[in-house]
Amino acid sequence: MPEGDTVWRSARRLDQALTGATLTVTDFRVPELATLDLTGQQVEETVSRGKHLLTRLPEVTIHSHLKMEGSWHLYKLGSPWRSPAFQARVVLATDRWQAVGFRLGALDVVPRDQEHTLVGHLGPDLLGPDWDADEALARLLRSPEVPVGEALLDQRNLAGVGNLYKCESLFLLGIHPELPIGEVHVLPEVVDKAQRLLVMNRERAEQTTTGNARRGQRHWVYGRAGQPCRRCGTPIESGTFATARDQARAAGEASSVDNPSQARVTYWCPTCQPAPS
Ligand SMILES: [Zn+2]
């Protein structure tokens, strides 16, 4: 799943390519938007809010979410696409560029003044100009019994952290992912670490949390199940933690892209991150 830094970079690339240009083609390949034609409108900007992308035209906003495997590609007019056409959900073209959204997890077009219906529930954006750590901490602590690993992924608390930065931040602070968030005595440091990792990586194509960009050296624990901890040598563990809330969701509670609806594989060092007693 793309993290906030990946979405931020996608927004910047779209913004640089499309802003100020007039749309010469708009092709929405989802049933609800199939008849919509925004040709002739000028693109004002593209911004990210957490893991959401907002492309603003004078009257409407095109909202997209990459979810698990979506991506935006930019092509010079006439260049071949690098993904199959049947996976394209939308094409926005100007006289220079084609922006193609592939396998998008969500795609909507709303009046500009209705953007809040799509992103108004999000917590403070870790990469936003208005990042507010105190507000994020207050939201995280509203449900002190929730495991910290789950609370950090809930975009209603803070927007932009995915599974990679969750696992890595918790390792760096020595916190077990199952510890109830109300018992994390270094919670401000965990949030600060996640934000710094996102900022550090937003200009990079290859995400690293170790400072080493070489393949196999980029992460402390994420994706390293069974390999020795880089600090203490203990084999890294992995697993999913099914919680009572997961079971409630499975029984029908509503979930969304911002409300983690399934347990994700978590990685941790059992020595550096002792289990809660
Ligand atoms: Zn360790």
C-alpha cells in the first residue's frame, strides 16, 4: 500500500505537469463517471491530503485514492503506456501530457465546496503545510485501549502513515505494535519519528528508513521476517493481530480506505520491542 510520501510525490508530479494547462481530453472509465466531460477546463492544482489526491479545476475536484495498488502515470503525448489499458480508470490530457490513473482504489468528481465530504474526516496530514502534532496526539489518545500499531494506521487520527512507516517507527522507539496506545510513554516521539521518515523519503524513489538505499538494507524490520535484527541479532517476527474490532468489522461494521478494515502483517523484533505484559 502506498504511504503518504508516495502519494505526495504523485501529487507533485501531477501538479507540475497539469497545473495551468487546459484539459483537451478527459476520459473517465468508471461507470458512474462515464459520461462526464471536463474538456476545456483549466487545471488549478493537484495536492495530497494524507493518501488522497485532489486535482482541482475551477468548479470541481477530481479525487483519487491509490489504495493497495493504484498509481498515476505521466506520458508525453504519443508515448506508449507501461500498464495495460484495461487497468486505466481515467485519462486526463493536455496539449503536452497524458496523465493516466491505473487501478485507482477510489475515483470521484465533486463540487469544490464538497471536498470535505471526501477528506474532512482525516486527521492532521503528516506532510501537509498545516501538520499539527498536538492534534494528532489528541486524536490518537481518544481510544487509549487500541493497539498502537492499529491506531497509527487509522487515517482519522493522522493521515499519511502506512504499514512500512508504522513498523519502522515502532522499532526505532522500541515499542511493541500490540501495546495499547494509552501505555506508550514515548508516543510523541513515535509520531515525530513517523513524520520525519515521511519527510526524509518524500523526495526519494526508494523508501529507506535505515539511511542505506541498497537493496536488502533499506529497512529495520519491515519485510524482514526471520532475518536477524540489525541491532541485536534476534530473528525478526511477523504476524497479524486480530482484534475484537476486526471481528466486529468482519461482522459488518462499515469500513473505508481510511479505517483499516483488516489486520496487516506487522514486523517487529521480540527483543528490542518487548511484548506487553
Ligand atoms: Zn532487536
